[in-house]
Amino acid sequence: LIMSPAMWKWTCLVSHLLLSTTVSPLGRQQPVHPKRPFITFTGDQAEGNFNHLVVDERTGHIYLGAVNRIYKLSSDLKVLVTHQTGPDEDNPKCYPPRVVQTCNEPLTPTNNINKMLLIDYKENRLIACGSLYQGICKLLRLDDLFKLGEPYHKKEHYLSGVNESGSVFGVIVSYSNMDDKLFIATAVDGKPEYFPTISSRKLTKNSEADGMFAYVFHDEFVASMIKIPSDTFTIIPDFDIYYIYGFSSGNFVYFLTLQPEMISPPGSTTKEQVYTSKLVRLCKEDTAFNSYVEVPIGCEKNGVEYRLLQAAYLSKAGAILARSLGVGPEDDILFTVFSKGQKRKMKSLDESALCIFVLKKINDRIKDRLQSCYRGEGTLDLAWLKVKDIPCSSALLTIDDNFCGLDMNAPLGVSSMVRGLPIFTEDGDRMTSVIAYVYKNHSLAFVGTKSGKLKK
């Protein structure tokens, strides 16, 4: 196997991994290969965990987000530069942040947990967002991690109030003749009045510009954001949307989420809380977020439901997989890992499944739903955002593959689940991460497991 540079960096960085059994297309276990040494990097143990990494596709340099540190590593994991991000005097209870409004809470030295790390290739900078002051982001020069900017004077500069490192995801949409956009999605930790769950922000060329991270559009009535209504918390007190993965494809930006909802089990008159995995889609050019659509996704094999999303990765089909799926080799394929059931978000069961989705088929389901809603059929089916069922309104218009919504019939939910194709299951060592790419027409997937094994 010859790995691509990005894949090799990703594999090398995971320390203390054992090369596990390889699974043949028919699911038979192949002999375990002899252990080979991995190149490893160990940071300052006193500072805590690593949180995120990105690899520069042009240079192979690795940027690693940790607690109180950003590291720049060479392709063989040698430290080139470090940038300190914390600790600093703060209190997570200060809403809004104390630089916007005086806070009466006591300030103490507080760690800065890296929550998002993105490379802005067009402007040659790294966007590093942390947990201090409700999610302030630094813009660092890729070459030497010199701080180009750190906007914090306006409420729009605070992107997330959640200290968890795995609950924020950003996608950059780049343009040749105008400023780029940052679509950012975050759990709001019960503070919807301060943080939109999804928004699109300006990425100005000047890292210190006043408009950096401002909403792409914002007036008295409409803005480039979705907020969770406070009424939702009356129904589900601990409601939040947890973002697992995000990407752009074609004219759209997508986020894969996990979110709680109340359902009535068969034969029961009472409701219970479960978690549902959903794909969220938005048009890149939709400044009013009228194109917001949610689709439930899941997987089933031999009667077992896998509904709790753990990880995902976008890849191409490749010629061989494409033939078996009836799609083109350049079609987008989502590789996803789900654990069994729907009830245990924090303590997922060890039974898990690797499943694939053809993105075009999900988009076809969305188009069907949009067409039926604009014929006036059904309701908007998005209970958390529209607490009461709102009927779809009829309108005479053509809805094609790139339809981006109107100020009606939005936001919209798809009620029927899109099921993925299960290609591998693991009963004892839960799969927790996945990455995939195409090599000589073959589609290859790597999964990491709870016990620290890497499966190819």
C-alpha cells in the first residue's frame, strides 16, 4: 500500500496504535501483520490532551491543537514552532464575555482547550479557536504561527460557549474574487440567546479587520444563522445539537449531527428521550438560511439498529466501489461510523458499524421532500425549531437539484430516515473514527477503535 501524504501523516500521528487485523471484502479476518514502529510525538503531559489536527496539503506540515498550545510539526513529527494560547484569567460563567459586559464571577487561571483548527489556504493562515472567553479565535500565520489577529471586541467574536473540544465544526467556503465565508456549527450548552447553533461568518483578507467573523448578513429580521428557540428547552431541558463532522460539496455545506428528541415507544403513552443522527444541509450562497434542511440518517444490519453517529469522512467512490453502487467514480461517498441503539450518547455501546452513504441519494431524498412540501403536503417536521407543527405552503415553482429555498417552508425536516449501507461491524471494540481515500480505483477505509487499534 502506498499512502497519500495526508493519510500517512494522519496514521503516524496516532501514537501507541497496534496494527490490527485486516478485513477482507467478505468479512474474513486476515493474519495480523508484525508490529512496526510508528513515528510518534508526545506533547507536554502537564498541559493535557491533544484536541485537533490539520495537515497542510501543500507542504505536509501538521498543525496540532492542544490544551494551551498550538504545535506546528514537520512531516516526521519534529516540532517546528509552538504558540501558547493559555491559560488566562477567565470564568466560563461570564455570559456575555467580560470584555463585552462586566462580569461579577471570580476570575481564575483557566486553560484554553482548542475547539477548532482550520487552514485558510487563500490567506495562508491558521484559524485556531479555543474555550477561553466563550470561543475567541486567533488567526496565526502558517509559516511561524505569528498572531495576525484575535478579534474579541464584539459579541459576534465569541463563537461557542462550550468547553468540550469535539462539539464545534467549521467549513470554509472559498471564492476567487471576494472574501471567503466560514460556516461554523456549535453546541450551545443551554445558551441559545448568545450563540447560534449554525451561522456563516465573514473571513476578511485583513486578519485585524473590524468585520472579521461578522455575520455574512444581519438586519433586524433576518441573519445568516439558526438559533435554537428557548421554548425547545422547555420540552427537552438538556437539548443541544452536537456536531460530528462538516464538509462542502457542490453548491452546499453539510454538517453531520447528533441531537436528542422525544419519541413515544410503540404501545406507550409516555415519551422518552433518544438521540437521532441527522445530516444538515445549507446552500453556500443562502444568506438568510432559508435552505436549511435536516435528514435523519442511520444504519441497520441483521435487524440491529445503529443510530448513534460517532465519526464520518467524505471521500470519492473510486471505480470499483462505484460500479457496485451504481454511481460514478467521482461521486461523493460518506463513510460513517455508528454505534448501536439510540439512547446512550455519552456511553455508547461497543457494538458499532461502518456504513456508507451516496451523497447524491441523500440529496435526491431532500429534493423529493422539498417538492412535496411546496405542493402543500405535510408539515415542516422540525419539532425542535418549530415547536408546533406548521403546514407546508403550496407554491408554483420548479425545484431542481440546486434549489436554495424561499422565505416560506423553511427550515424543513425530512421525517423518513435515509439508511446507509453497512460494510463492516465490530461487536467488542467500538469504532470511534474513520478516514478513507481512493488508491488505484480501490476505495480504502481506515477506522480507529476505542482500545487504540487501527483497522484497514
